[in-house]
Amino acid sequence: MGKNKYQSVVEFTRSVQTEKTRHVALLIGNGINRYKNELADSWSALLRKSLSDVEIELDWLTPKVLSEISLLQLFDLVANQFEGNENLQRRLKDAVSSRIRSWKPAVQHSLLVNTARKYSAPILTTNFDRTLVLADPEIERAHQIVEGRYKPHYYSREGKYPGWQFPWMCYFSNAKIVSPLDEFAIWHLHGTSEYKRSIRLGLEDYFSMAEKAKGWLYGGSKSLRKSEDSWYGSQSWMEPFFKSTLIIYGLGINREELFIRWLLIKRNAYLKDFDKRGMQSGVDTYYLCNKNELKGKDGRDKELFLNQVGVKIVLASSRRQLYETFPKVHLPKWLNSNLMRRK
């Protein structure tokens, strides 16, 4: 549906307002935290400071190396250098969590959460921090746990401290939800600082997530492939990720975002399957960004990847339009017109 690239947010909003979309979800990255916020670090700065907090000194990790190295590899290289020292790995995750727990919500967080809550749109985020959760005082912690093989391990003490086994069915909302597709909730894909050890930092962390997701998508009679309505992920963030029109912003989707890129590839394959069966999913994927994000080698790589997995690009004129005007003006227009068409 629609075109593959929109030259402005206004053009995009006018276009999608005429399209009937059953479900809409938002996927948000760290860009929302860094907008007008001097306290919110980039991930490279955050890791560098956290390494200092736990007094890890590495001769080879110079500022130049840190600016060039894959951040996903960094955590595993540190773990490998101190092989067997699981306490050090835990301390590093604790340090990262402690630093971001000081981050506070700003106007861009409140605008997004207020709109999403008003129109019952789920928010998925790759961020570990609680800025989105704290943007609305009525949002409280709640859990939905799927019984069976994917129930968190007994020793995770799920009722209070999910720990390492942070469940994908955990969400934050102002009320208990029944349908992840149709109700507002905030879902943390990579863990949350509330449970320090749940956060995902290294390649091994993300490989384990991909393995788990692969099982939910393809493994057994209750996988998404075999059971559309009652699959393993039907009460998790994977339900809106795969079945909703997805609006992505504040997320780099660069080469470091291996898990998100893998998920987008799988989402594209899932949606293509509808076409093969002569059905229409009625679902699209949109990526909002500034023009500068598509420049240079990394920008061209990003645009090529997005085009290949069916993601439509929407160009914002400024960061203010992206983080303030869009959630305040354009997103409500679209969601409201879509809601009226569904009635």
C-alpha cells in the first residue's frame, strides 16, 4: 500500500489517512532519549562510563578503538578477557542499569505516551530505561505469563525479580491488558533497568534472543507458522511486532542492530506469505528519520536494507518534527481517522 518513500511527514500523513489499518504499533529507540537531553548518553558513551564504574581497565580499549569497535562485540570481548568471572559481567550490567535509571522523561516521551494511550497503540522499545514508563504516572508494572515451556525459570522468582529470565510477556501499562494488538502497553524488547540483569548487551545475548524467537515462530504446533491465534508469542511483544502496522523512529537500524534487523527480515517473510496465499495482510512498516541519517556509507547501507525488507521511509524535516510534532499532531490524525473508519 502507498509509496516506498515519503519526502515529508505531511505527505506521509495525508497518504496513510486514506488507508484502513487494523492495528498500529510503535517501535522506539534511544533517539527519543537523546533529543534535547544532555544526560542521555549514546550507547558507546554509556558502555565506556560503565566500564569505568566497575573499574575495568583495558589497554587495548583506547577512545579511538571505542569509537570504531562494534558495541555488540565489546561486551563479549570483555567477558572473554575475564573468562569465568560471571560476577564482573553482572557488575557491568548493573552499572549500565544504574546509570540509565537516573534518566527522566521529557516532553517527547509524554507526547508519545499520551497519544499511544489515547488511541490504544502498543509501544515497543529497544531501550532499557524507564523514561516512557515514567512519562505517565498511572502506568504500573504488570505481567502476563504464558504457561508451558517458555514460562520463566522457577529460580527467576517471576513474581518479583525476573532477573536473567526477563519474560517477553512482561509489559507496563495503566491497566491489565487482554490483547497486545489492541491495547496500550509499553514492551521492553531488550530487557529493562528495573531488572538489571535482564538487559541485553552482547552478541551472545542477542543470539539467544534470536534462538528463542525462532522457536516461537517456527517450532512446533503452537508456533506462529502453525497457530495464528494461539501461538507462543500471542501474549508478548511479538504479537504487535508481527501483526501490526509498525511505525519506527528514534532507532538507528544500523549494522549494530542485528536482532532488530533479523526480526524485520522475519516480519517481511511472514507478511509476504499472506500474498502467496492470496490474502492481504493490510499491514505496512514505516521508518521515520531525518535526511542526514541516509547519507554516507552507513546511510546507504541502512536504506538498502530497509528497501529489501519492505520498510517505507518517511523523511522528517527536523528532529523537532520527529520527536514533538509527529506524536503531537500527525500521529493522532492518522490514528483517529483510522479509528473512525474501523467503527
